[in-house]
Amino acid sequence: MRFYLFDRITDFVAGKQATGIKNVSSQEDFLIDHYERQPVMPIPLIIESLAQLGGWTVTVSSSYRYLAVMVMVKGIEVTGAAGPGDQIVLDVAIDTISELGASLTAGARVNGNEILRVGSIMYVLYEVPEEEREKVEEKYTQAVQDVKGGAS
């Protein structure tokens, strides 16, 4: 089963950037029995949220010609945390994109304060055969609808 670690895409500029949100609920599986006095969303999961949004951004920006698969994350700076009731604003910006790969910078904010900065998320790109692109587009469009529907 595929799961999404972002709830909604709030801004998207093809080939440039995207912004999304992740609402942290006290009922998240990863928070149950996690630091009972002060539960926080694990940093690797916030990075995964950014990587998922970045992969979506690259694939949609390529008109579904490529699937983006994260291969490396570099330059992580953690300056805060997110817990139940927080809304994380996720920002990704495409630095480079070519037939071989893509590189993005990313950051996460809570209440306007940066909690995480990623210097580079790198993806390898796999070409989607032309006859399968419509199916990929439907999947990615449905994913956004599912995610948006779940955030109401």
C-alpha cells in the first residue's frame, strides 16, 4: 500500500517549485507510543514528505515522461520540530532537471519558522514509455485528489 506524507499541494509551478502541507495528527501511526510527554514527527519522515512532494513535482513537470526516484539527500539542517496539531508547510524548488536526473532544494516550516532545510534531494529519472504516460498521469492526478480529499 502506498502512503502519502503530504496532505495537500497548495502551489505548483511546473519546472520550478511546489508547496504542500502536512497536518500532524495525534493519531499518526508514527506518534503512537512515541515520546509520550512530547511527541514529535520523526525527522526522516519530514524528509520523506519533502522527497515525495519533490518527486511528484519532477514527474508532473516532465509531463509524466519521467518517474523520479530519490537516490540521495545531502545538507540536512534541523532547527525545530513538529508535533500533534502542527501544520508543516513543505517547500521544494527544482535546481536542475535533465534526462538523467533532477536535484531540488527543500525546506519545512511550522508557524512560519523553518524547522528543516535540505540542501539537495537528488533523483534518478526513469523514462515512462509513451503508451504508459496516460496511465501515469491518471495515477498522479488521482493521488493528488486522494490526498486533497483526505485533508478536508
